[in-house]
Amino acid sequence: MGAQKTKHDEPITSVLTGPLVWRAADLKEQDWLFRLDDACLKEIDSAVLHHKRHRLPIEMLDAKRFDMPCCQIVMSKVRDALVSGCGFALVDRLPMDRLSQEDAKLSYWLLSSMISRPVAQKLDGTMIYDVQDTGKKAVAGSGVRPDKTNIDLTFHNDNSYNNPMPDFVGLLCLKPAKRGGVSRVMSFETAHNALLKSHPDVLPRLYEPFIFDRQREHLDEDPPTISEPVFENNGGLTARLGIHQVRNGYEMQTSGMDDATRAAISSLEKVFADPDLQFHFTMTAGQFQYVNNKVIGHSRTEFEDFEELENRRHLIRLWMRDVGDRSYTG
């Protein structure tokens, strides 16, 4: 007898509706853009001054220890957008003309902590993660994450190749690229509806396991790949997607992809290429974005960097999750 199917295996076959079903043309600025007003900036200045006098590692700081009621109001609205709205947000902006990079990281940490609890992004416990091009190549089994390159990143959610996935992902822009590096977001519910309309034959395969390269971010005794479905039906749609890691995962297997797997990935790529489903924006220094990681795919275009090291593209990433342990393995 075969394994009994669970609700997670059952594909959603009806058209999804609600605030997460959006196309780029549907979105209004008030859906996704949130501004730090003068009152917020004064609170940030006070927090930075307090930290200079009472230093602790940023990772030890609790936003509740700081008197920042105006910032709390703004970040509560950001969380509402992530949980009950379009699923992503851009916050404008930290005053980089008067904040050092460390001051900006501190401020970003405190504001993000008002949304959810920051957690580790690597086995070594790294919580504040630098997104920069290292010049290395993200080939199968190398452990080089695509965010450490300048390549075009396909739509994905963070840590799709391991467990647990973060609930929210934040990115602070310290330095933008010389050219390119445009942020893109897409609703997985909208993508699912598009697949249901144009490629319904591949949907059942997307609810079955795919092999993911774990990017060498696992314990020594654990296997280098995991097997998980792209879509799950949890009473609503959640997604786990990293086409780069899936391709590398199958490359690491002797059998390779079968025709059904290849067709499912190809159909996903066709849907992701539809410009009407993608919302684009370019972050400038001091701005930061958030996504609800299990329902919104994010990506960025290929970029060209400055030659001077001090001017090169530099983003700071946070992962946030309120359940489990704060370690990478949860």
C-alpha cells in the first residue's frame, strides 16, 4: 500500500482570491510604501545616541527597551501589510547622511524587531547578514549562495533549501549598485492562479517533493540535499521555491530530472517571466524592504558594481520568525 495522502499533498484546484492575489497594475502606493516621518527619525536619533552611551552587540538589543512609539505605529502598519495586505513593503528611509553604517544596522534591527523576532541565517549563528557580490560562482554543491554574486536571481523565497524557513525577510540598502539590482516581487497566489489557467497539468507535480541543494548549510552528518514540495495546501497556499537550488540539487543526483519535473520547472519560469505579475522597485540608500516569505517570491536583476570597494552594492538582510529556537536549525 502507498503512503496515505495528507491535505498538504492535495493541490488547490480553485481560483484563489483575496489581498494576495494581485498584479502590478492593481497595487497602489499606499499598499506597499511606508515613510518614517520626522517624529520617527527623532526616536531613531535618540536610540542611536543611547546605544553609543550603553553599548551592547546589536543582536542583543530588544526594541522594547527603547521609547519609540511613533516607530511602533509605522512598523505595525508594515506588519499588517505583510500579514493581511499585499505581502511586501518598502520603508523610506533612514537618514544615511547622518547615520554611520553601524547606526543604520542598529536602527534597522530595532525597527525590524517591531515586526517579528530576528533569527540566525547560518549554522554559525549569523543574524545580521551582508548581501554583497564576492566574485564567486554559485555552482552545484559549492555552498556559494546566489546572494553572494551579481547574477540575476529568479523568484524565490529565502531558505527554501532548508528548514525552518523564515516568516519574514528584510533587506536594508546601505549602498545601491552602479547599475541594475532592481528588486522584484510576485505573489505566489497570483502565480498559482496563472498556472491553474495556462499549465494545469503541472500543478499536481508541484505539490510533490523536489530535490534542493542545501548550499552546504547543514550539519556534517546530514545529507547535502533535502526533498520538499514547491506548493503546500495548509488551508491556504504556501510556497517553497528556489529554482537555482532545485537545478543544483538534481545535478548533484546521478538520476537527474525526469520529464515531469522538467516540465513543472519550465512552466514556473514561464509564469515568472510575465511582466504583468511582477512589481519592480529600486532601493536607494537608507530604504529597506520586507516580504512575507512563504507567500511572496522576491528576486533582483543582475547588476554592475562600482570598482571602488567602498562604493560597491551592500545590503543587510534579516530573517524573522516568532516560533521555535532562534538558531538556524530552529
